[in-house]
Amino acid sequence: MNRFHWTRHFRTRHFRRARQITVLGVVLAMTAIVVPPATVRNAPTALVKVESVRGIDHEPHVIWILALGSDARPGQSVVRSRADAIQLVGVNTKTGAATAIGIPRDSYVNIPGQGRNKINAALYFGGPQLMAGAVADMVGIRPDYVFTTGFLGFRAMVQSMGGITVRSKYSFTDVVMPGGYRVGKNKLNGLQALIFARIRYGLPRGDFDRSANQQRTMVGILREVRSKADKPGFMERSLLSVVKNMDTNLRPSELFMLAQALTQIQPDKITRCVIGGSTGSAGAASVVFPDIGQARSIANRARKDATLNGRC
Amino acid sequence: MTRVAGTLKKARRGSLERKVGRAISSYFDAAYLGGEYPRADFTKAFATFSEGAARQARGDRSLLTNADLAKSIAAVTPIRKDARLSVLAPKNVAAGVTARIRLVFVADSEEAQDTRVTISGRLLLTRMKSGRWHIFGYDVARSAVPAGKGASR
């Protein structure tokens, strides 16, 4: 249908304005050269202003979602394994802003009813509910939804989109990526995206940089979804696949409304933070002692509008 | 045209098209095509919107209705009214609909040149407990050219 109309939404306001000025400049320059002065004419070209608005009804309009990547092996339950990726994402459906808070999986924290342990064990001990509780204890925000996917589900999801593009901060190698991952844009298939989100060897800050790569992966997925959301039937087909392949207690209509609300996120309005900390050991395990003060500070600033003012 | 992701029996599809069509058509009429022009009252424009969507839409009424043009319009002539539906229907029940809309009309003016207005974009609908369908989201663009130019249909 109207591709031009959709393309407009995916640009930042700044870029859009710059582009409009550029286009207008080109048009005016061409007009000055081509058009004879002061004559009545039937112009062979036209420039028409198109105004647009968008809105969605979702209460509350700020949604917090805990996105988990489970390390379940074939035959294991994705919601009763350890969480390899832990991202708490706040979305403002009115402004299109979002804040992603990355939690290093080795964060050594209190898990309700289980004592101190790595936070990723909460999924194993008590499924998504306990994981949500552990994150709430650590960060101070209780997620409204917990989305969990395993290796196969993640690969299939990226593959069904035709791959994603991520921007890497570092170059590193892996056998699945011929030529290795480069600094800057990388076009990845499902397996390459999975490795990009999981690998920590070769990254200077190990677990922290891996968490940042998981956020880059999420942004890549979101950009891909937004670029295809205008294709008739894309959202419905994707959601049907989700309904068939995901365990959820949401009704399909709730899922439809939630997914449409999430497409309101503007990728350039996403703030990304990874909770810092120091590495050490607890017993025989190497762990991260997270900076709880920083985690609470980020959460407090982003809690109401999913917008993070100031630095991480 | 209706695309279905999932399954929807023929009778249910027909019923869905009628109900969704009614919600969209009511909006088009209340916001753009209906009423006695010149008109000033657009309070019922969003009657088929959900409460939250209607609240937001009132803030965007200059694009989502003829409110800004209404005083200078003598009459409205519909040219094209079209909605293509994409339906999410797992288990033979429709859960959500994306309607790709295109509405074209000419706003006749007695004092100035007539204007050909095109409204296009997406409306998002889901079913209420009552069984009626309502619009809970919108992504709509509006363009206007002097009538007779911009031959888009």
C-alpha cells in the first residue's frame, strides 16, 4: 500500500527535517533552473505535504517487559533452565521511547526464597515468576510481562524475519560468521544473531559487553519488525507463529494489542544501559557483584515514562 | 479484501467483515463524510474508538476529522472508501484486525477552490466483550491537493 507514508515514520524528527530541507532545496534549485518565470502552467510534477498521526490505546501506557534468553537444551523447558540473557525493557507507548536495562547473567543477588545466587538461576528455581521477583528485588521495577525464548526459538524468530542488522562495537571472530563480526553494521542470520548475543570471549568487558550486544540484537530485531510492519499481513502472520510456538497466558487479542503497542517504539529513542559492577568469586563460582545503587538509580529515573534522563 | 493468518470459517469471515466494516464506516462518516456542512460538531467522530484511543484521537482531531476545514466546506463528495483487512485468527476466532484504509473525498467550497483529500494508513481493531469491534490504534496520514489535480484514487 502506501509505502512512502510508512517510510516517513521510521526517520528521526531531526533527520526528517534535514531530509525535507534537502529535498526542498533540490526541488527549489531545479525549479529555478527549469521553470519559466511567471507563466500559468500545468506542472508535470508536484510536491504535496502529507501530515500523519499515530496513537495506540494501551493501559498502562508504560509497559515493563523482562526479556529472557533461556539456555535450555533440546528437551529441556525454556522456563525452567538458566537465563543466558536478561534484559528489562520499559516501553512508553505514547512517546515511542524505551529504556533497556541489561542485567549481567552472573549478577550475584538475593533470589526470593532461595538465598544468594547468580540471578540467572532464578529461572531454573522458580520459572518466570521468580525471575521477575529477583529482578524486581535487584532493580526496583516489577515487570508486567516476562518473555522467554530458547536458542531454537530465537534463531527461528530472526530467520523468519529474513535476518537482522546489528551495529557491533567490537570486532571478534566465530566460526558461524565468515570474516568475523565487524565494527559497525553486520547483517546476521538466525544463528549468527544468536552467537552475537551469547558470545563473551573476545569482548573486553566480558559479561557486560555481552549484555550490551544483547541490547544491540533487540534493537536490530525491532528495526526489522518496524520496517516490515507495513506489509499487509506481516504482523498477523508473525503473531500467529508466536501463538503457535510460545507458551503464554495472554489471550490472542491481548497479544495482538501488546505487539502493536511495542511497534510504537522508535529505535532511535531507545536508551540502553548495562548495570555495572565488579567481578569476583562466590565459593567456586565466578560472579558479578552488581552495582545495585546504579541499578536503582536507572530504574527510578525511567520508571514513570521509560525515558532515561542523564547517563547510565 | 481480507487476509487471514490462521483459520476463519466462511460464515465467521463474513460476519467479521460486516462488523469491522461498520466500525470503520461509522468513523469515516462521523469524521469526514457525514453531517450537514458547514458543520462544527465532531464530538461523535470517535464513537467506534476505544476509550483511550478516542482520548488520544481528540488531540489529533485536526487530521483525524474535518474539524479544521469544516467551516469553509459547503459539501463533501466521497470518491473512494476502501479498507483491506489483515486478520489474526488462531483457532477459528478473530483476535485482532489491521485495516489498511484509503478514503478519498472532495471538499467542496463556495468561496475557494475545491480540495481533494486523501486519508490513508492503518487502523487497529480488536473485539470488545460486547462483541462489537472497536479501533484501539491508528496510524493515519492526510494529504490535500486542489481538486482536479493529484489524480490519486
